[in-house]
Amino acid sequence: MNIILNGAAGVMGQKVAERIAERDDLVLAAAVSLELDTCEEAGTYKAIADYSGDADVVVDFSHHSATADLLSYCRERKLPVVIATTGQTDEEKAMIAEASAEIPVFYSGNMSIGVAVTCALAKTAASFFPNADIELVEAHHNRKVDVPSGTALMLANSIKEVREEAEFNIGRHENGKRQKEEIGIHSIRLANVVGMHKVLISTGRETITIKHEAHDRALFADGAIVAADFLAGQPAGMYNMQNIMK
């Protein structure tokens, strides 16, 4: 499988490239990054539009601001795309949904299988305790830009599937009583924390705590490769980690 890696010079891009190199059935067809010079002999390109060679799938670990150019390229070439960036605006999310009508799009706030399991557990637990208070806490390194994390929103939206009236209170920065249907989401940015997400579900008599902690960013690269394997050959549509788990 020939992979175009968008965002190849970043930390996650480099880890994905390492994973590709470890497998005989995968080829890094093009490494794309604004930090690289376009050199066909080296297989590096400054812009994804500069590459017109063989490709089966695009894996994107660049930046959400590249969404429009990324999707335009993939739609034009009818290429499946794994979008592993977070922080997309509502407009960019609409672009992703529109593109999925024409090409296979794998879009997830977190590329970890373990996080997908955590979302399923949180949803199940919330369904058993419809009147419980629910709070989410997430922690990441001090260089992370988007708040709350895409993973925290994945968890909150999983719970919202069984709590349709739930409203997210991000940060809870003002005085006032907690609302019944509120799901509090709290963000911590600290040193080099890879990623921690905790869901607390409390009835007042008992509390269930569901926690996922990432120890190495390489796990997100592993997930992206799994997603690329899954996406190849799929029809147009929107896919995520829940599809892989089925």
C-alpha cells in the first residue's frame, strides 16, 4: 500500500514514517510538509499538490488549517484519507462531512484503540446511571493548542448518545450551581504529559472512574496505520475507531 504522509516532518509524522518503514507491505510514497523542500528523488514535497505519483491512501498528521487543501487534493484524486489532526473549526468539519460523500474519510479525535474502548465503556456506564453527575478531566503537554482535547469531546459525545439532553460546560469558570444535565469538561496542560483522560460518574452513593492514559505517542501512529489498512477498499463514507472495533 502506497501512503502519502501529510505532516511528515512533525513529531507524529516521523513516528508514522517509522511504522511504515517497519512493514514490508507499506511504502512511503510521499513525505509532505511545509518544512521540507520538494525533491522527487528524495520523495519529499512542500505541498501535497506537488505530488502526482502512485498512492492508495493519505494519512494526515499536519494541522487542521490544511483541511481545505487536503480534502481538495483527495477528492480530485479519489483517494481515501485518514485525518488524525484535531481542533477543526465548524466550517472545516463541514468540509470533512461533505468530502465523505465522495471518498472514504477516517476522522477521529484520537487514533488510539484504547480510547475507543474507553468511549464505549463511558457510554455504557452512563446509560446505567441516568441521574448521575458526570465530569471529564483531560491532561496534555503544555504545547497543545486545542482546548478541550479532541479525545475529551469524543468521550463527551459518546456519553451524549445516551444523554441527549446533556450540555457541555467547558472549564466551569463562573460561580453557580451545577446543572442536572451538565457534563463538565476540564483541561490541564502540564510539561510533557502525553495524554490522560478520566471520566467520573457519581450518584452520590458511589463513583465510577474510567481512565485512559497514553505513555508513548507512538500508539497514535499505530492507530493511524490500522486506520489506513482499514480504509483501503472501503466505499465513500465517514469512518472512525468504532467502525474498526465492529
